[in-house]
Amino acid sequence: MFIIEFLVAFFLIVSGIFGFVGSYGMIKLKDPMSRLHAPTKATTLGVGGVLLASIFHSAIIEQHISLHELLITLFLFLTAPITALFIAKWHIHRHEKPDDLPDAGEDELWATHAVEQVEDVPDHTKT
């Protein structure tokens, strides 16, 4: 029983450390692409640690298995990388014009830049 309580406490402490480091990185890192890395790691590892602690506690100490934690963990690990990818793509292509991009290959379109979409987007670089 002591080992299980130790594991639960360990996962909670580790998740708190990841949450703190992710928050600190979000404040201190200079550019948006660097800032993107800190909260995604804090989300997956910090919240994942809390969920692991909850799974261990409910399964071993309370003697029941809750599927809620497993579903939350699955949803978290599936959506965090996809969200980070979309935010990174936005940061990469937000100031690009189709003429500035290198050749896209056979289909002649970039996945994030259709010619008709870019012409309708206002240019926010001239403020």
C-alpha cells in the first residue's frame, strides 16, 4: 500500500514540475515557435501524470476502474500534437504570400496556401 501511495505522490509531483516548467517556458521563451513547445509538453506530461496518479489511486486503493481517466488520456494524447501542429503551421505561414513560397511540386499548391484563400486574407504586417 505504501508503494502505491508513493507512486501516486510521485506522479503528482512530477506533473506539477512539468506544469511549472511549461508555464515558466511560456513566459520566458522569446518567439512564438519556441513558446509553442513549452505548453504542449506541460499539457501532455503534466496532465498525463495527474491522470496516471488518478488511475493508480482508483484502481488499487478504491478498488474500481474508472474509464473516464483512460478516455481523457487517450483524447489528450491524440489532440495535443495535432493542435501543436496547426498552431505551428499558422505561425510558419502567417506572413507568407504564394509568390514568396518555393515551388510546391506537381499539384502547384501548398497544403496551407490555396491561392484564392491567401488573396482574401488581410496583411497584418503593415500596422
